[in-house]
Amino acid sequence: MCSGWIVASRSWFTVNFAVLECARGGLLRAGLGFKKCDVGIVTNVAADHLGLKGIHTIEQLAKVKGVIPETVLPNGYAILNADDDLVYEMRRSINCNLALFSMDEENPRIKALQKLGGITAIYENGYVTICRGTWKMRIMKAENIPLTYGGKAIFMIQNILPAVIAANVRGIGIEDMKVALETFIPSASQTPGRLNLFKFENFTILLDYAHNPAGMRALQKFTDSLEATVKVGIIAGVGDRRKEDTNELGSIAAEMFDEIIIRQDKHLRGKSEEELIKMLDEGIKMKDPNKKTTIIPSEKEAITYAVNNAKKGSLIILCSDVIPDALELVMKFKEQESSGEKIFAQ
């Protein structure tokens, strides 16, 4: 669920299409790493990184993220989320073509741009669809796109909509888009740390990088659609977020999981391990004072504990910050199971 992207297309050397994520924290700390781009995408504005570099409100953060569409060349496209009021307002500051996307084909903002002959992408009747004016070009059913896990990962559908617009305005055909969407598999190799699902004989592990309230809410919508006897969450606080953000992260976790393991990130980002654990625990207790919670600061030990105590049919949701290390450990457990070793207690 990245919130700001730019796309640049050039024929120099062997690179002709570069996609760069412009993270809000990076924008605040170091600014943009380029001057102009061909396509600028903003998917959402959420209350993350507030309190950093003088940015204290979500409206101020929207101004920061609005820099991305403002850098688009006059003949390029700013692709904005018509379902997000703050993102939609960014259209007033652009000096380029406008394209919009929405999960609601009846969104009046979408309808208005379509009447003007503009380019939009919508989720309609289960399809990912591009429109030029009112003319629809259905790409494929969302449930057939692996990234969406059969259409259950709604936020992935939302991310795909601006991606297909970007491809379309840069001259990539529908058939090529379909091939790309069909073959881009959510996996440790292609999307490390983004909805990586590992099915063991008696339990399942879902590894994801969700680390802020908006990301956790999106993950919650997905995990709510998954069947499990018990849902166990392994979570951590992030040091450069506000106390209320970390409290909220804990409260969301209390809604999502039957059991919670609090671990700690490798990089504390300005706060102590004890402070972050306390903030998360406070947030959990705000929502459910009786929620089963275990504190294991080491991520490796937290994962091992969850696996060793996994109940049959359980789902372990691992929110990790050092993805390579977490993947290596999970893959080790998979190898042990494949070789016939017992990796958890019966």
C-alpha cells in the first residue's frame, strides 16, 4: 500500500521505464531525488509521520505529498485517487494531464472526468477497467489477478488501478498488462514482505511489512476474509511515530488478533524498546484489557515462539521490519517440515 509514486520513461541505456517510490518520511527528511517525471501517482494520504519536520496535520502532509504530481511534465499525467478528498484536491496544483481512479464506478468525480473525455480506472462488476471517456476497456477480473488473492486483498485492487493507467498512458497494451498481472505472483521472490503466505501442514504464516495504522487497517480487511481457528499477530512499534499512532496500532491489533506477540524492530528510530512496547500494550488494553499478550523483544524468538505454540488451523500474521531475516527463518521452518522434521509442538 505505497502512497506516492513517480514513473519516468526514457530510452537511454537499457532502462526505459523506472518506477520510484517517494515515501512520505523520505520526502520530509531529504526531499525528492529528481526534478521532473512523466507520471506521478498518489494513492492516499494517511496520518503517518506526523510530528516530523514541522508537519503536524494530515492537511499539511497532503501538501508534502502533493509535490509528486506537481513535478509531472506538462505532457505527462498526474494519477490521483478520486476516493480520497485530500488526494483529489491535488489536481488544483498540477500543470499536466489529470487521470483518476476509484473503487466506485459511480463516483461523481470519475463521472465528471469521463464526460470530459479523460482517462480513468475503476473497479466495476469485479473487473479492473480502464476508461477513455465513457469507453470501457476491461483488463481482467480482479479475482484472477494473483496479487489480489482471489479478490480478497481489496487494497491490492486499489493499487492496481493507478498502475494500469500509468501503463496505458505510456503506450503499454491491454494484452501486455494482462500477462504482467497474471504472472506477478505475491511471493517471497517477487514481492518480499508484501502479503507473503506460507502454508504449513497445521498452520499458516502471513508475512507483511504493515507498520502503521493505515497499513494495519488494510491488512485487517484482508485477514478478516481468511479462515483460521486462531489468529496470532506479531507486531512492533516504530520509533519515529507519535505516541497516539503507536497506541492506535495496538488497538487495531487487538481487533484483528486472538493473541498478540509484541516484539521490537531492529531499528528503534529514536525511542527505547521499553517505551515502544509500553505504547503498544497501552493501545491493546484500550481496546481489550483481557487480550492475550506476550512480550518477546527479539523478532527471531517471537517467530519461533509463535511457531512452536501454533494450534492446528491457526494463522500467524507476522508484521516484520527486517524482511530478509524473517523470510530466512520462515523458509528454514518450511525446509524442516519438508524434510520430515517437527518444527512445532503438537
